[in-house]
Amino acid sequence: MAPPVKTRRYDASNRRALAEERRAAILAAARELMLRDGYAATTIGTIAGDAGVSTETVYKAFGGKPGIVRALYQQALEGAGGEPAERRSNRLRDTANGHELVAGWAELGREVAARVAPLAILLRDAAAMNPAARSLLHEMDQARLTRMRDNARALLATGDVRPGLTRRDVTDTLFAISSPEVFELLVMRQGWSSKRFARFQRETMAGALLVPGSGPVERAAGQPG
């Protein structure tokens, strides 16, 4: 007979694995339902039913719809790669020059925006009538603004930023270009490919912020996408 301590560890491991499976099922069901039916029309009961769990399990895991969307947002920010997009962006800061930074950010933006923008639009549409959705949308915007401030600092540190531009100038430009509204307008409404969108972001950031040089933007100019 196995020692009790091993049994407890085994049981705890199984419980954690089951909890993660349930959490993933809840998030998958919630994303599909909310993007299809809207924030207000999607109930915790519907999410629980589609995920195959109880409503109590949903509330215990996320606390309600705002907590679910917050978790979906954090999940979306990780991108499609095995390594979270934010970590990949941080690694770029350590080695890249200005043109390499904006090229890397454009590729990460191409990956992340497709996941994040629908959630931001979902909250924007719900915000007029739902204070919780409005508060969460503001929280997401502030988190993105903080990230763009950090990116602006990193870009300025390369020495490749146009003379006279302040950290606020760089922050505001990055904040605008990375907005879900830009992705919505160009990709979701105008039908741009993700490759074309990434090139637009890269060239716009470089053109607005960087001293012209021999970076990826200049080498890629004129290439179809």
C-alpha cells in the first residue's frame, strides 16, 4: 500500500489537472458564446451548460462574467506561440535596434490583435449599458497604455527615435497604432490580410517615430503582402 503522503500528492495533482480542464472548457465556451451572442445575452448558466460544469464552478473559478472576460483577455495576450507574446517582446528589447523593435512588435501585434480585438469590441458594445463591462474595458485600455509606455522607453533607449520626440509622443503613437479599433477597421471591416496589417503597423511606426536607416522597413518597402 502506498504511503499516505504519496496518495495525497497524487490526489492533489489530479485535482489541479481537473480544475485546469474545467477552466479551459469554461473559457472556450464563454468566448464562443459571447462573441456570437454578445456580452449581455450570454448568461453564466449558458456558459456552464456549454462547458459541462455547474454554475457554482464558474462563479468559483472566475467570480462572474467580468472575471471570465478578464481571463480571456489575459489568455489572448499570450498569442498563438508556445511562449507568451509579452515575454517574446521583452526579449526583443534586450537585443534589437529601433527598426528591429518595430518590426518585431508588428509581427507580435499581428498575432495578438486577432485574439484581443474581438474581446475589446465585445466590451465596447456592452459598455454603454453595463457598468462592469465599461470598467473592464477601461482596465484593458490602461494596461495597454502602460505597456506602450514601457515600449516607448525601450524604443527611445535604442537612439533611433527622431529628434524632438518625447516619451509621451512615442507612447501615444504606439498606443494608437496598437488599438483594437485599427485592427477592426482594416482587418475586420476592410478585409486586410494579417500580413498586410503587420506591414502597415511596421511602416507606420517606423515612419512616424524612427530616423530613416537600413532597417527591416526600408528593405521590405514595396514588397507585396
